Amino acid sequence: MEIPEAIDMVVDGETFRAVADPDQPGAWHVDWTSGPHAGYGFSTRRSDEVWGPRAELEAATRNFLEQVDPATGYIED
């Protein structure tokens, strides 16, 4: 299975870098590069072990941003 190249994207005015995990097919590690906390982001993985289309990754990133507390820059419990 070919590992996708890293993806740089802008979602809702914020920049992110998504890197495919070669040890977990279908998994992406997404770093919020314009965010207030270096190294903060999220991981996502498809159960069918396929790296999905960019639009799916952008939707997951938008969902992440919707959960972030603007006052702290983190997802709060």
C-alpha cells in the first residue's frame, strides 16, 4: 500500500499539516500549524484502513476546530 504524501491545507482560515502514519494504514496525524500551541492537533483513522480523500480530511479538521475553546485554544472536557 502506497503511503500518501503529507498534505498542507487551510481550513476555516487556519493552517494544518496532515501526515499519513505508515504503521497504521488509513491514519493521519494532523498538526494545527497556525494554532496557539505548537504540536497540538488530532489523529484520525478509517476502519477500512484506506487513506480517504482530502475532502474527508478537511471535514475532520473542521470538526476539530468546532470543538476547540477559543479562549484556551484546546478542546476542553
